[in-house]
Amino acid sequence: MKYAINWDLDSIFPGGSNSQELQNRMVELDNQIKEYQDKVTDWNPESDSIDKFVEILDLQEVISKGFGQCGSFIGALLSSDINDDKAKLVYGDFSKKYPAVQLAQTIFSKKLSEIDDEKWTELMSTTELVNLSFRLSEIRRDGKELLSEAEENIISTLNLDGLNAWSSHYDTIVASIEIPYINEEGKEVSLSAGQAFNKMMGDADASVRADLFEKWEKAWSDKVDIFADTLNHLDGFRLSTQKLHGVDDYLKQPLEYNRLKEETVDAMWSTIQANKQPIVDYLTRKAQLFGKDKMEWQDQDAPIVLGDMEERTYTFDQAAEFIIENFEKFSPKMSKFAQEAFDKSWIEAEDRPGKRPGGYCTGLPETQESRIFMTYSNSVNEVATLAHELGHAFHSSVMWNMPSLNQDYAMNVAETASTFAELIVADATLKSAKTKEEKINLLDVKMQNAIAMFMNIHARYIFENAFYQARQKGLVSADEITSMMVEAQKEAYLDGLATYHPHFWAAKLHFFIDDVPFYNFPYTFGYLFSMGIYAYANKKGSNFEDEYISLLRDTASMTSEELAEKHLQVDLTKPDFWQAGIDMVLADINEFMELTEEYVK
């Protein structure tokens, strides 16, 4: 089967950044926002009937879907062509709509917060609202912390040239990053950040990796003062906004957003920390297989090719068929969904200049579709990434028929379905190994995710804590930020590496996203949570699919702790659950160490 490697965006709004249909929908959004403002302003929750409450929620739903549809489309244009100047202008016009809808939402949230507890309990038990009670109670809780409507509107308006602008500024800087590289024909070419990263971390030739890492570090360090300004002002704006709301704890917002207790996050990290030495031993063994005494940063994801083994590769079409086939073993509905995504050209996979780095999945709520962005390069890792993003899309697909409020799941559980899908493919690839050398290679590929979750992302978490603490006292210099990054990496890796990545903080998009602070640790939560689900699925066999979909449909309707208790019967604040997932990783490490022992004698 032959599948398209470019996504179909014209089926959403034809004409790209010049789309008239997009412009028409954005004008319609303006009218709907005005109507929403009027309804919310006129609404009296004490005397008006419940029907008016429901009307407001219905209009809120329409607007939410409109923002999702337009925002995903514009984001897709900007990702697939970082030089699309018209799309940047369209994004600016679209962003200007946020303050108006945020003002209406502020009024709505504050009115909910003013309803007395007895009346609220009565409202939330009505047939019309009972299914939305969890999300509405969250909105009511947040409303109690809001400033006046005028003050909140000022902050939302300033956001456009503050938080949002600094995040967009980062994208502009990244678009100018070019890494020189001598290709196979001996010709010097310029690689985009995304292309250079894939080659630097995945090329089988150690000299290529080392050369690109040196150039990579230089490219980011050359603009280090600009990146430092951007990070300082982005997070400074965020801290100032928190302070205006009387919030001194910079972790309050990410914990509430992810519906997590601090005890849960602490239990996760402390359990991981207690199990790190075997991971460091694994990295050292891998370095020894490369003829080195200690692991170097750019070698962490490098393939292990022993003997006369040739590293397995998959064309995009082969990757599609492999994913569809192996999803079928766990969930026919997942498999059918993946087939639809490939058939309908929902995936932008071409390896070409001009694309932004990274990969993501974005939802289109009005047409109940998704689009996936990545740069595919035929490696086993890329097959896993493709499966990961399809997992995100499947998660969205099982919730399209629910109210938008109940689809608003947080990032930590968003990473659950994606990592689960990735685990399916990783294990399927491993089981297909035909030789000892290939099994070593594929075990290592599987382990790369664990290394990222337990070591790299822990370094990001440690770094962000240090940076936020310093930023609360004032501006932080580029040298200080770089020093914080190295110290965080050394702490997270138990000082187990020979070299580190000083300017990782500048190169990592996640630190500059304007959505939610501490964007990184939810990945580790999702990874370990998905491992618990994966172990549960292997026990349940064919009876698992409906239970899995039921869990996914609950991801925005309860706390993370409640979700785990209801569907997996576990307590996330205790180390037992986290240890069980880590033990699965340690089992893979033990097998890897046994298989590779003869190669380092």
C-alpha cells in the first residue's frame, strides 16, 4: 500500500494561509464571541432558569470547537513551512481574538464562584449538568482566584505582546538556525534544526554525531543572549501574572492543570531517583560498546550495530503497515483508526528543509479529525514516534462525541495513550528480532524512551525549578542559565556522562511553550502510567479494549489519582505503582547487560 507523506490541509480550509473559508470562520467566531459575551454578562445564576446556563454552555462549546479548528489549521501551516509569512500574519489576527473570549470566560467563571455551596450542589446534581460537574467545579474553583474582569482583560490583552509574543519570538529565532553538514556526496549543505537533531542523535557514524554535536552547540550558543532574553521575559511575565493573583508557588498552576497532587509527583521522582544506578550502568555499557569509557551526550540515542548486523529500517509505507498490524493485536479499533489516518492523509512526514523541529498531534474538533506532524527518516525510532502521535489521535477520536469540557484532558494523561501506542510497537519490533545482535539493537531502541523519561526529563525538571527560583529574584544571565542546565544534567544522570549539553535549555522548544509552565514532567508521568496500563492490558487480553477506551474517556472528568484508583485500583501517592513500572524497565536493562557482556570482555 502506498500512503501520502504530506498531510491534507485543504480538506480543512482550502487555500492555505490565503484561505477565504478560514477568514469566514474567523469572522463567524468574532460574532459568536460577541453573542457569548452578551449572554454571560446578562446571566443571573441566582434567578435565571437552568436553560440559560445550558445555552451559555452550548455556545461555549461552539466557540471552543471554532478556536480548536482554526488554531490547529494555522499551527499546521506554520509548522510545515516556517517561512510562510502570510500564515504568521493570520496567526497574529487569530491570536487577537483570545482576550475577548477570555474576558467572557472570566465573567462566567467569577459568576460560578459566587454561587453558594448549597445552590451549587443542587445545580450539579441536575440531569443537564451532572456529567459536567467535575469540569464546572474546576472552573468555579479557578474563578475564586481571579482578579476583576477589567484587570483580567488587561492581562489577557498584554499576553499577546507578552507571554505569547516571547514564545512566538523563540520560533522566529529557531527558524534562523542552520547547521552546516557535509553530505554523502561531499557537498556542504545547511540542515534545519529538526534535520540536524535527527542526524546528530541517530546517525550510525560516531564521527558524524560528534561533528554535528559540536556544530549544534555552537549554533545555539551563538544566539545565547537572545535565547536568555526570551526565556527570562517569557517566564518573568508568567511569574508576574501569578504574583498578581496572589500565587507564590510556581508549581501550583502545573499541578492543578495536570490534576495532580504534589505528593504524587514527589513519589514518582523519588522512586525513579532510587533506581537510577542500573540506568547509569546501562549507559556506561552502551558507551563501552562504542569503544568509549563513558557515555557522551550525543551518543545516547545512537544505534548499536554489532557484528555484521544491518540496522533495521522502515519506509513510511512499511511503518504504516507495521503499526496497523500490531495495533490490531491490542485493539481492533486502534488499528482501524490508524488505517483511516493513513488513508486520509492526516500525516505530514516528509523530510525536507523549512519544517519546524519535533512532532505533535493536533485535533480538529469541528470535523472530528486529527493531523500529525513529524519528520520521518526510516529509523525504528521514527516508527515509534509515528505510533506515539497516532496514540494521541486515537485518544481524541474516542472522545469526539463528548462535550468539549469533558474532552479537556491534561497533558500528563494525554501522554498516556501515546506512550501506550509506542510500547505496543516497541515490543512488537523486539519480538521480531532474528539474531542476538538485532535484539541488542532493538532493546536499546526501546530503552531510549526510558532514558529520556527518567534522566533527560528529570534534568529538565531540576533545571526549571532552579531557574524559576532564580527568576523570582530577578533576571538570570545566559551564563547562569547554562550553568544551571549542566548542573541539572549532572544531578539527573548521577554524573554518569562524559559530556553534557550546556545549551540544551536554548535548543529545547518545551521550555519556551507559552501554554503551561513545567511542560516536561507530565511526559514521565504518562510514560509510567502507560506502562501500568500496558501490563494490565497484557493480563486482560482481548477484554482490554473497552476498558481502555473507558479509561481514556474519563481522562478529563476526574483527578489523575481518581483515574488510577477507578481503572487500575492503584494509589499514585505511594511508590509501589511507580516501582512496578520501573521494574519493567530494569528487566529490559538486565537482559541487555546479559546479552552484551561478551562484547566488552
